[in-house]
Amino acid sequence: MASTVVEKILARASGRAAVAAGEVVEPAVDLAMSHENAALVVNQFHEVFAGTGREPRLWDPSKIAIIFDHRVPAESPKTASNQKKVREFVARHGIARFHDIRGDEGGICHQILPENGYVLPGAVVVGTDSHTTSHGALGAFAFGIGATEMASVWTLGVALNVEVPRTLKVEVSGALPSGVGAKDLILHLVGLLTAEGANFRVIEFHGETIRALPTSGRLTLCNMTVEAGATSGIVPADGETVRYLCEVAGVAGPIEPVVPDADAAYERTIEIDASKLVPQVACPHTVDNVKPVDAVAGTRVHQIVIGSCTNGRLDDIAAAAAILRGRKVARGTRMLVFPASARIYQEALEAGYVADLMRAGAVVMNSGCGPCLGVHEGALGDGEVALSTTNRNFKGRMGNPKSEVYLCSPEVAAASAITGVITDPREEA
């Protein structure tokens, strides 16, 4: 039976020879991830054992990762108390893969997992965050679940009632033009599919363009597949995956890629010629409201944000620094930069990127989600416009429903910071 990547992964994890789209399985989980919302999971986990007389016990602490990233440092007594509760739970149950608010090992969960080698090809990864889809960049099946579902995973080690998703194949050919990157590609795809075009599907990426992308770009692609409604995105593991896991993440031992069969059945194939792409911008208030940058060029911008789990990696920061080097952020426009992890922050410091950005007028913040979720750092004022490399622009996303958020690549963001209006980066190169 010919199988896609997700079908092969779910068959292995369910102890079956093969599975087909539409079947319901209960796969063993290889990694369960939460961030600050682990406080909710802890409550639900204790509920599982309430009245049983049994001591609450995790199925396997070594397969649980908890990373503080959404509200770091804590912005309120409530957040600080919840973080304290999680720290106590982690210590009590011996969870080693815990990343607290630290300058040496902290960062955004969707960066911490890859750079520490926590995700391997063929793994089943669940997370209490919708952008857990990011980890499909390493050839895993990674998807978001709720706190109650996670409590059952912590208890049983399996994901309950998972329907094997159908798969959309995206075939990308051609070289990305100068000034155009993975963010532009995924914005273009979300615009094509619409916000519900991949509901309950997996998007599997193929083609020469994808093979040429570094892991950072693949993480950007898979991160935003959920914005088209997808359960997950997957880039079948290849030589680049092995290189990243061995050289960057320090994974030792054999890495076994999971690839689709040549005659695997896909629900639909979408072909994209990357050589014809131009910089893209998602306009308020939906991610699928995508237009070429020229269509919105000249729009006044009050705040620029570079970072998040989508575009806070070293090459993103390097691209922005290259554009801003020797120039200044426009007066009346503020620019915030959030490296995705402490490791990336340190590398950006050593490479001189942080100095370039600060000399230009940018404020380089601690690693974390920043204003992306709308509750911590970088909120917008009434009537203000933000241009951001984050992944969502719903009304109120940056904390104020009376503001507007446009989404773009780091290159568009940096070029626009110089002019104070949305600008095509090819004009500022």
C-alpha cells in the first residue's frame, strides 16, 4: 500500500503495517510540548487522578518539553504565579527538557525544540500551541492539541482519536528571486488556499526550491500551514535535515528519514513557480488577504516587528541587519526585534547584527514571542499600523482591536523601517 509521509508515521506510531486517510488511530507520542499554558495542563492532569487514590504520575518525563516563551519575563502576578506552579511541577516530576526564563538556554518553543534536537524525522509531536506544525520541517508529524488532550497524553503517552489526514502535495520549482524568501512563498500559498483551504489536511512540500531551502526556511513554511487550516505541514527529511540535526542540534547516532512512496496518493497537487514570486504582504485582518507588496506600498507604518516563531532566526536577523546597516529607522516608526532563542541572540551579537540594528534605531528585545499574542510587549495604540514578520494579523492580535497588522518577510520589514511606509525591499537593496 503506497503511503504519504504522515501515513507512514502514523502507521509506525500505531503499531500497524499501514493506515489510510480517514481511519482513526491512537499513535504513541514521541514528544509532548507546552509553554506557559502548561499551568492549564497541570490542572487537567491532576483532575485525571482526582478521586482515584493514585499518585499522579507522568507516562514518560523524558518525552515532555516545557518552554516559557509567551510572557517572558512575567508581566503580571498571575503569570508569575502560574510559572511558579509549572516550575514546581517540573521539579517534582523530573522533567529535564524544561527551558525557563534564562539568557543561556531560553527562547521560543518552536525554535528550542529543533535547535536542541528534540524532534527527529518520523516522530509524532504534539503541542499545546497551534504553531506546533513548525516541526514538520524536520520530517515529523507535529500538530496542536488542547490542554485536556495534553493531560491525557501526559498520562497515557498516546494521542487519542487521531483521524489520519488527507495530504495536499505542494510542488515548488524554480529559484527564489533576490529579495524573496520562504515567508513570501508561504504567504502566497495561504493566499491561494485561503484560511480554510487545507482544513484537516497535511501539506507535504516537494520540489527543487524546497530542497534548496535551509531548515530555517522550512520551519517558516510549516509554521504557517495552520493559517490555511492544515493539521500540519511536512517537509520530507533529506540531507539538509540530517545536516541540521547533526551539525546544529548535535544529534548523535543514525537519523532515518521518512519519505513518501513514489506512487503515494494525494488529494490534490499544487504547483508553484518560485521564480515568478514577488514579496508578499498579508493585509488586515486575515492571513489569507495576501497581496504583492506593490499593492500596499506607501502605507504608513508605526511599528515594525521582526521575530517570533516564524521569522526570528539568525538568517532573518542577518537579512534585516544587511538592509539597515549604515541607515536609520524612520522617525515616527519604532522597530522591535525578537531573536527566537538565546542561542540565536548570542550568535547575532557575535556576528555584529545586533549592533547594526541598534545603531539604526531598532530595539532588540529578549528572546520570546513578544507582541505576537497581544498580551506582552509591543502593544499597539488606537489607529496604529504594525508591519510584522509574525504569523497572524487577526483584529486585536497585537493587543488592540483598534489597530491594524500587516504580515511580511524580514526583508520587507527592514526596508519599510527605513522609509516609515510599506516598501519593496528590492528598492532598498
